Amino acid sequence: MPNDPADLTVADYLDGARDMAAAGRSFLAHLLAEEAARLVDDPDTARSIRAQYPDPTTDRG
């Protein structure tokens, strides 16, 4: 992984999101996925990323 956060790629953020989700850290996974989605040019891809890692603090009830 790069030392400078400016050098991180979409893949780096998604790898981190997957790792955090697997570790039960859903909010961190969501934050990393949000950054990945922000870096993607295609709106459909960004929506797909966000759908995979929804905000766990949002009340869905």
C-alpha cells in the first residue's frame, strides 16, 4: 500500500473496505467505500459500490 494517501487507488480503498467488513468494522468499511465511490467516474459504478457498503448508522426502520 502506498505511503501517501494521495496515491491510493479505488482498488486500495475497496480492498480496505472488504477487510474492514470482514473484521466486523462496518462503519470503516462504509467510509472506505465512500471514498472509492467518490474517485470513480462512472455514476453506476459509484452507486454499486455504495450499495455494497451502506451506512450502518442510517436508521432503516
